[in-house]
Amino acid sequence: MEKADLLRIRVVYALPDQQASVDLELAPGTALEDAVTRSGLLQKFPEAAQQPLACAIFGRSVPLTYELRDGDRIEILRPLLIDPKQSRREAAKRSRAETGSRK
């Protein structure tokens, strides 16, 4: 296979204080899960491997069987620490408490 036939893929994993990125060249037809494994990021960040693997392509959640396309940016997702709805409720409650509103 010629180098021109390979897909150029980036796999990223971000934590609050650091980010890691690996560029790969893979054969057409490669599944997302294979790319993540080949990136080595699950070995570098074992906490990512302890959770069920969830990934996104440019912010859109995709299955692990997703067939990669040239230029895809795979994001290894971390589990949410708090439910977003609950977070908004708590922020609204704090805001009301600070302004003295009774809603």
C-alpha cells in the first residue's frame, strides 16, 4: 500500500491540566477502536482504559466500529463528573441565593 493510500488520523485525550495527541497513518477500512488502541493513549493514561471506551469524531459521538475517514480527529471521552442538568440547577440555586430571589 502506498503512503498516499493511507488515512491520516489524529487521536486526542484531554485532562483538565494536560492534553495528548497522536497522529497515525492507517489503512482504509480501519475501525475507530483499532486506531485508539494503536495510538497508545490508553496505555499512557490508564484511567481512560478503566472506563468503557467512548469516543467522538470532531465532538460527535460515534460507535467504536465507526470506519475512519481521512482527516478524522478521534477524541477519547472521559465520563462526566456531574450530570449537566444537575449542574445547571445548582448554579441557578446559587444565583438565586446571591440575589435574594425567591423563585
